[in-house]
Amino acid sequence: MDIGSGKEYPSNALSNFAPHPFVFDGVECNSMEGWLQSTKFSNPDIQVEVCKLVGKAAKFKGKPKKWFLTQKLYWQGVEYDRNSQEYQDLLDRAYDALSQIYLFQKALLATRNATLTHEIGKNKRK
């Protein structure tokens, strides 16, 4: 099952763009996309504001940031190397927080035994 915001349910509800409010490390996030884009900003106050965004608004807020040149991302004043185990652990914790949301759980269960993919994703680590 290809996950994407323009797809049918449950695929669209599992997209990073989907509006699923959750709290991560005490910060209110309105979508996973908002949280992911917030990690491009080193300033924790800006991160809090970006976490409130959903979908394309979140994506385009972070798009001008050229994080891929340095492979550095940030969360609450801590710098992470994009390819580090520490960043992967942070990412896992963020998705764990999202997975506590009932509507996200419901959509995930609705996929049954499908293999989840994201065809517009990239295979290169950068």
C-alpha cells in the first residue's frame, strides 16, 4: 500500500501530511510533517511554531532550509547528524508518540497485512 496524502483511506491518514495532533517531548505537534520540518530549524522557539503546521504549509516552511548540505538536523537545542543512530532514535520516538493517537492507530490497523511503501520517497540517505 502506497502511503500518500492524495491516496484513499487508510493510506492518506498515514501520510506525514495528515492532521494528527500529538505531543512530543512536551511540544504540541499537529502533524508528523510539521515535526519533521521543525527539525530543520536550530531555534527551539521556531520549532514549536513549525510543529503547529500541517501538510503543505509545514513542507513549504522547511523547504528553503538546505539541511542536506550539512546533514545536520535539530531538536530542542540538540544537533543531530542525519545518518546517526541518535537521529534514528529521535525519529523512532517521534513516530512512537504519533502512534499513540487513536485515528492514526485506526488507519494503521485498516491496512491489515499490507506492505507499506512511499513511492515518492527517495532511496538515497541524503
